[in-house]
Amino acid sequence: MSSKTARPLFDPPLVRRALRDAVVKLNPRHQLRNPVMFTVLVGSVLTTLLFVQALAQPSGESPWFILGISLWLWFTVLFANFAEAMAEGRGKAQADNLRQARRDVTAKLLPDARRAAAYESVAASRLRKGDVVLVEAGDLIPADGEVVEGIASVNESAITGESAPVIRESGGDRSSVTGGTVVLSDWIVVRITANPGETFLDRMISLVEGAKRQKTPNEIALDILLAAMTLVFLLACATLVPFSEYAATVAGHGERVTLTVVVALLVCLIPTTIGGLLSAIGIAGMDRMIQANVIATSGRAVEAAGDVDVLLLDKTGTITLGNRQAVEFIPAEGVAVDRLADAAQLSSLADETPEGRSIVVLAKERYGLRGRDLQPTHASFIPFTAQTRMSGVDLQDRQIRKGAAEAVEAYVRERGGTFPQSLREQVDRIAKQGGTPLVVAEGNRPLGAIYLKDIVKGGMRERFQQLRRMGIRTVMITGDNPLTAAAIAAEAGVDDFLAQATPEAKLKLIREYQAGGRLVAMTGDGTNDSPALAQADVAVAMNSGTQAAKEAGNMVDLDSNPTKLIEIVEIGKQLLMTRGALTTFSIANDVSKYFAIIPAAFVGTYPELGLLNVMGLATPASAVLSAVIFNAIIIVFLIPLALRGVKYRATGAAVVLRDNLLIYGVGGLLVPFFGIKLIDLALVALRLA
């Protein structure tokens, strides 16, 4: 996770900016994007005109009552705009921080991809895709690119927020560099992969500001539903004025329903609560991704994360710690374990891999082998190669080798020795348990095996159990052989595994799941992961990975933490849960408001409707005004929930639906009864209605 701390929900600078933006968003062209709030805006303008008319030409309706309705309708629109502006403001604050990392610097342009060539100093803004630049210690990397020569330590804190430097080198999956980061030591030659204005930093700024945020399919569907409900209630309320006129004049009983009351009735009946908060919920979901140091290319990707039901997880670095550790020395028959430990340590003293260091540490801690001086022995260390699959050391009177069982067996047989069956059985046992066996031999005699074990990260089994309760299937991806993969999968608690995985095998597996109607998420960092990332519904590319991987994914994890995929799924589900909860609450609210606004509006025409005044509201005027005030301020109370999201719990869909209906459905029915009644009492006490 990032070392950055999240901003307070109502940070004063953010609030001040949001208040200004809320007024700017009153622009009708902006409001047209939200049919519900546009309807409220039209009602606000209409009641304002009615107030002016009532002042100029007094009628039976109090102009101050009309003014009260008009003001609270304006507040309703402003509160909805404020919620959206607060959600956007958090992204804009993040964008401001990112802009500080984007500076025009002087780049060292090379004529070709050789450091030795003379360079030309040019402004970074003049660089184009395909140019080659030299970046030395202390220089800012001028633009996004791929390292084609050299290796360097890079400070990426301007992008990731992490203070620890990272290594970038040519070749492999750590060759991608980002403009605005700083080379701390050594040098690298970088081939530019983006033109000005198209860099990763530019895209990040645009995305976190919400400038390119498109509505997701679920948002569009909900918008259509809300627009349809608004239209139905608009048509229903439009018929009330002539109907009331007919009842008062032709039928000769009752009072006319005023246009002010009809507008208030319409605003209270349409789903203004979710209409005012819907955009804020979607923007806040992307903001939570940003707080987790994940950049999503669209709201669709965040939403898809909430619907994922299959997770493909790399074994190394995700499920396991990534470095095999020596846990046991297993001597061959007739060999003392101390002798095996001594030989294993000697052969590993020059091995700088995590596995080699763990062998040295195990021999030191278990058998007290430490402080070895090899100078008098004229030790000659044999490095590991892919051809020999062995490493070792030659001393004055000893030749020790350590490596894969097959390679060491061939080495022993070449020198006239034999490989005991019992040792071969131990090697097979280690492999079946999910470990990696290394065999140690001295001369033509095998001494025994070293048990290297993939250490499963703490808490992973529990996390996978949570995912299983959520209905998500977990699949471990590994290049290990099936026996080793099966053992690790069983220990970690995943549902399935893919062993000896190739890019083609990953792509085929994803397509098979998708053909069965499943949504698949996966992580990757290498060019060989690009086809699978492009195919997955949620594809999280590591920021430390290649440019091809980042372009293929629809999310980029700035921390390059493969386990982040689980957190991304949780954030996506939280977004969907929040939207569902507030939609339920909003519709339930509207049902309760019927008992306040409908009796108040029509009790003059049909006195029998007074029986529906179960809240015991004082007067029709106070009932209408109380309902409108509650309709506005409930948006304010729900803004923190929209921004933070409903608290996520790893439970099944049926449990989530039940809790949603109980808490937000029943709660949405009850809250207006208490809220509207309290407002009514306050209005009467203050003699405002």
C-alpha cells in the first residue's frame, strides 16, 4: 500500500472548492445530464417566478410560503451539486499533486541507443515517440519510456507516493519508466514511448479529475429508470391542476391545488435522493481506487471489479512471498547432517539469490556454521548457469556442487559415482509437498537434499475463504510443475490452479470462463501477460511492468503489489453495494413522503384524505414545507455515505440483499416519519408555517 495518507472527508480547501463548483454546476447544460435534478431545477425557477408574481399581484397563497418552497428547492439542487463536486474535488486534489511531478526538463537526446554517443540537450517537450535519451544520476526522466540499456535506482515517489527506490533495467519486466521520476544512481538509456500530452502522467491527471469519466452501463440503466419514474410522476402531477380546477369550479367543492404545491409534490415524489447522489457515488468509487494507488481507465472497470466472480492470481509474489526459503537439510544414507549443512553452506557463500542466502542462514542457525575464512583454501566459486543448472565451489581438496537433482545426478555419474534410490525418493517427496529440491554432492558422492519451500503469505487462506463466501472462484497461475502447484494450491486454499502456465494457456483459460458467463480479473506485469490482460474483464497492470502490459490493462497499480487485486474487487463491490443501498433508501423515502405531501395537497378537495395524515402534521402548509425541507437535507446527511461507501463485508449476494432491504429499505420508510414530524414541530414553534 501507499505511504500516502488519505485526505479528511470534509477537508476545508475541498469544501470551499466544492461550494464554488456547486454554484457553477447550476448551468442547465450540466443539469440536463441528470433528468431528476434538471426537473428540480425547473421547479426551482418556476416557484421563484411564482414568488415574484405573488409579490406583484397578491393572491390567496402566501408569497412567503412560495419563497420557502422555492429556496428549499434551490437548496436541493445545490446540495446534489455539492455532493458531486466533493467527489470530484478529491480527484482534482490528487491531480494537483500529480501536476507537481510534471515539469519541463532538459533531456539528453542520443542519436542512437548507445550511451557512448554524444548527446544533444533539448527540452523534454520536444521529445517524440521513438527518441532515445540518456538519464544519469540526479536527472529527471523526461517522458515515459522503456529502458534499452543500463540499470539504475529510480525514485518514483512523485507517482506512487512510496519513498523506497525501485530498480529499472533493460529487458525483462522492469524496463518501463515514467516521466517525472528521478534516477538516484547509475544511468539508463530510455526509448520514449509517448508523445507530449499522451504520457502516463497526463492520462492519470485526466482520469483522476474525472474529465473522461463515462457513465457505466449500470449507471445508464439506473438513469433510465429514474428518468422514467420522473416522467410518470410529471404526467401524473400535470393532470392535478386541471382536475383540481374542475373539482373547485364545476363540482363546486374543495379548494384549488396551487401550482406551488404541485411542484413541491412532484419534487417529493420523484427519486431526488438517489438522483442527487448517483454521480457522486460513481466518482467516489474511482476516488477510493485512487486512494488505494490504483488508476482505473474508466468507471466501467471499477464497476466490473464489483461483478467479478473469477480471480486469476500469480503464485509468486501474490500467494507466496516470492522467494523460496531453505527449511530443511535431508542427508543421504550414511551421511551426517552436519556434513551436508557444511557443504551446502560452502556452495552457497557466493550465491546472492534469496534462496542461496537462506541456505547460508539455515546452516548458521541450525548447526552454528559461521565466520568461515576461505582465503587459505583458494576457493573458486562456480556460478549457476542455465546450461549446467548447478553452482558450487572448488577448494584445495574438495569439489562441491549444488543444483537440480537431474543435473547433480549426471555430474555424479560422470565421475563414476552412483545416485541412491532413497535420495531420489526424498527428492520426489519434496516436490510432491510443493517444495523445490536441491541436491548437494561432493566429488562423486551425493550428500543429500535441501528442501526449498515457497512460503505462503500469512492470512491468504482466510482471504480466499472470504472470497469464496462472496461467490468468487480463485485460480492460482504458476509456471511450476503440476505436483508442486497442487501442493501450494492446497496449502493456500485456492479453488483451482493452472500449472506450467504459458501466455496461450492463460488466454485460453480466461476465454473458457468468459464463455461460461463469468467475469474474470487478473494481474500482470510482463509483455507475455498482455494478451491475457487484454482479454480479462478487469486487468490490473503493475506500474513496474512493461509498457505493453500497462496499455493492455484497464487499471494500473502504482504500488505494483499483485495482492492489490483482492482489494480492487472489494472496492468494486463496495461501489455496487453503495449504489444499491442508496437507491433502496431513496425509493423507500418517497413512499413515506406520500403520507405527508398527498394529504396536505388534497385535503381541501377531499377531506377524507386527512385520515392519511398519520404523522399528525399541523397544517397543510407546514406539511408541504416540511416534506420539501426533509427532501433537501436528507441529501446532505447521505453525502458522507456516498463518498465513503457502504461498509464492505465478505458475504454472499443473498445476505447482502437481505441486509440492504432491512437496513436501507425499512430504514428508508421510517426515517421520513420522524424527520418530517420534527421539521413540522420546528416550523410551528418558530411560526414559519
